Amino acid sequence: MILVDTALRHREVEGRPIRVGLVGPGTQGAAIVRQVVTATRGMRIAGIANRHIERAVRAFADVGIEPVLRAGRTRIEEALGAGLAVATEDAIGLAQADGVDVVVEVTGSFDHAARVVLAAIEAGKHVVHMNAELDGTVGPILKAKADAAGVIYSFSDGDQPGVEMNLYRFVVGLGVKPVLCGNMKGLHDPYRTPATQQAFAAKWDQNPAMAASFADGTKISFEQAIVANGTGFRVARRGMLGPDFSGGDPYAPLVPLEETVSAFADTLDASEHGLVDYVVGARPGGGVFVLGTHDDPRQQHFLRYYKMGDGPYYCFYTPYHLCHLEVPTSIARAALFGDAVLTPLAGPQVGVIAVAKTDLAPGTVIDQLGGFEAYGVAENSDRIDADDLLPLGLALGSTVTRPVRRDQALVFADVRIPEGRIIDRLYAEQRARFGRPIPAG
């Protein structure tokens, strides 16, 4: 991002790099470490935390750094103060330590991630994350806590929601009114499981359940939910419209994105709200898009001249998302400019509910995102509250207490939620602050 690179160059020259504490050196986390160390001036990885320290050590070793192993905030601070790189299993200690400016959370977890983010905020650290699932469940209350602490809480550049928000802001800057923020995918089948996605996951070095969460709609539901919460937009209906131009064949030729706009036109004409949605089977396949309108006839003339079409809906898109390659820009935006890439405006607009992937019998444990038991579907938050629908982020680890049919949305009364989880406390606090409190019992 222009401006950020200049500011980082100044920090490098001044010998005052932004100090990053990264939690979760999995595939994406380790790639972020590599990007910071090999390609980003004015920034350094101060420490890496992981539940199993070997992965933290490996992430450093892969870029030629030999870390010291420390646990406990005091010992971590002593090492950081001496200019040493720290590998640790103590994510909370790292998140709170002096010597860290920005905490980058990349675990993909819920309860553990919530603890890390809260610890960082309470210690006065900015937080940049790639955890759409956490953000789509309790992001608004975490943002409220960050505001109270005077720090930034932000999703990252690079992943689709951040790219969408950058494009949204660009379109607003043109004087065009955004009316739909869109994501793009090549396949949507809510019944995909870790078993069906095993070969794909092996090819791309992914967890099979994670790969299934991409295919079954869970991932895109969380991604579009957090875009809705950052823009004030909503979904047109439960699950979004999701027009599919693939004919159910993920290998079918992709249609140009501009040809998909008509699939949204009638809904946009009738909507009082901006919308978030997605398309299947359009190109560029790795991109995102924003549809916007303009009321000024003279500017409409110029938009036609600039090959943007006749309107009334103008299609802007970014043809790629580069994930970890762009995360350092997000870190710099937070630390140097107090600028969040994507963060909730206030209370939730859209959440992600749990829907049964198969008939669920009492005693079934809902195991993981992309698993065998449930898939995630985007729904407007007022409807979630009114019907006591169960967020997928709270459903994980819960036990089904009565029969639930396939494709039925779960409610709180359908499950027994484990005790003592911070994610549940945060969600209850969020509903009490922004919506309807969860009924007792």
C-alpha cells in the first residue's frame, strides 16, 4: 500500500521497527513470518507462540533465525528487551509482553483465540487477525473492548474480507455508492465433509475439515458476515443469494463477472439495505467485487466513457487475494496510522448459524468447522436473536440433546454447551449490549 511503505522505510532507517508477536504459526502464520522477515522493512517478528513449541521454533528456523525458548511474561520481556527472538507456548504471556507492539492472531480457533485477543487488548496491544470465524461470532464485543482500551482490532489485508473492504473504501472515495459487497467461489456444496475433501486437502497441504469448510459454505458465510458488520450491510435472505453459474460443475468454464450482475439486480432494486453476497463460477476466480450506483448524470456519462457500462449498477473488482503477502501492510496500518482494515462498525448485522449437515441424534458432538455434523449459514442478526438461532461458533464442542433433521437450523435448546468457555461469555455480553439477551436456562 502506498504511504505504508514510506512510513515503514522511515521506521527502518530510525531503527524503530514495529515489533510483532504472532500466535499460530500454521501454514498461514509461518508464511506471514517469512513475509515479514524476508520482504518487510521497518518490522520484525519479536516472538511466536504456539501450543506446541516445535512449530514456533520451525517458523523461525525456516527463515534463518534461532529463537530462545521462554515462558511467562517476565521472562519473555527480558528476552525481548535483550533483542532476542522468542519462541513460546505461552501465547498470553507473549500477547501481554512489553516489547510487542502488535499481536497477530492466526490460530483459526475460537476459545483460545478469544483469550489471546482479550489479553492483547487488555495489555494495550493492537490486534490484527485472520480469524473470520472468531470475528463473525464475537467481533463486535471485541471491537468495543478495543475501543475502550484505545487500540486497533482489525481483520487483515490479503484475505477476501479485507480485500473487499479495501475495494469498498476505494469505491466510496470515487463518489460511487456501494450497494453490494461480493465474494467469489468455485464450488458450493453444503454436504461436503473431511472425507470428500481429503484428496484436495492433501494436494494443497490443508486440513481436510478446513477444505470442507471452504466447499460447504461455512467459510464464505463467516467472511461475508464480517464484511456486513464492517459496512452495516445485511443478507438478502438466509444463506445469501449465491447465484451459481457453474451448473454444479466446478470445472466448467467461468463466466465474466460483469455477466453476473443481473442476478442481483431485482433484489437490489427492492432492498432498503446494502447487501453482502457471493457468486459461484465467475471469473476472476480468486477475486472480490463491489456493485455501486451513482446519481449524477454527468458522472454516469464518464463511467460509461471509462468502460464501466451503462449502470445502474457498476461493477468494481479486485482479481486476486494474496493472503499472507499483504498482512504486513495491515500490521503497519494499525501500528502507524491507527487504521483498521476491517472491523465491526458497532453491533452485529449478520452472524453465522449452525445448520445440520445430516440428521443429528441426541448425544452427537458437533466437532469442527467443515466437519460431518453442521455447516454455517449467514443470517441477519435480528433474526438470529429473535429465533434464538445457535451460532456455529458456539455450536462447536456442543452436544445435541434432541433430534435435529438435516438442513434444519439449530437453536440454543437443541444442544448442551460446554461450561467455562470464554467465547460463550463474550457472546452473551455481546447480545446483552447490542441485541436480545440469551434466555436463562
